[in-house]
Amino acid sequence: MSSYIIHTTASAPAQSRPVLEQLQQRFGLIPNIAGAMAASPVLINGFLGLFERVHASSLTEPQIQTLLLTNAVVNASEWPVAFHTALALKEGVPPADVDAIRHGALPGDATLAALSGLARALIERRGRITAHDQERFLAAGFSDEQILEVIAVVAASTITNYAASVTQPPLEPQFEAFAWRQKQEIR
């Protein structure tokens, strides 16, 4: 059980309230992770700035959601996996590709696989991707600039992934159908 409060616009620190209002307008609700992050105006405001820039990049929304879902799975962060599963499906990512990502595999779509593979490599190798990783991404039709945009998406999602792992916000009812648990490794 988490000790973190899930803030509303009424209970959040004054400097966090504008962000919560913007998220309410965008999603029709204040995601519980944002309510938890609102305890820190520094965190929630930094997140919003990066979030807005990521969604204004050259990547499409299905591509961004593929990255965000991949990152949540690789970081084993349960709330973001459920949330980004719902958003990926809403944005038209094929259900089979969403399922593959949720199970730690690459999507069948070659473009989405290139994105997911690069994100996974960046996270697992702490940014130290190989020339082969870059070549594979570029061969899928992406640019050098888009490698840097993927880094921005990884950074934005790391904020929510880590915050969710620390604060453990409850899953909203509309995302419960997409609940996800990390498989336990046998050691």
C-alpha cells in the first residue's frame, strides 16, 4: 500500500494545479499517476514540458504509444503498462502488436518493431546502443533526428515509470481490463 496521496486540483500544491487541469482536459480525467506526481511541482511540471514536446515530435501517436508501452514493460512498471495499452489500442496500434509488446516481444509491424527494439536497447543498455541498433532503426525508414526523439520519449516515460513504481497509484476502473503484472523470474 502506498503512502502517496493521489492529488486532485483541489488538494495539489498550487504550482501543480495547472498541470492537472491540462491533463484533465487532454484525457477527460486526471490520471492517478499525475495525481501522485503532483506532490512535487518540480516533477509534474518537468514531466508536462517534456510530455508536450514528445507529442509534438515527428513521430505519430501510434509510434509514440508503441514506445511508451515498450518502455513501461521494459521498466516493469504496472500502472503505465495498463494505461499505455489502452492508449495504444485507441490510437490504432494493432492488438497483436500491443500483445507482443506486453509479452516482451517485438511487434509484427516492421516500423513499430524498429521503434520498440530501439527503445528496449536504449533502456537495457543505459543508452549505449550499438551501430547495428542504429542501422536497423535507420533501415526501417527513420532518421538520425528520430533516434534523438526516441531518447526524449524514453526520458518522458522513465519519469512516469519510476514515479509509478515508487508511488504505486491505483489503476483507474477504465484501465483495469489492461492490468499487467511482471513475470517473476526464477533464480
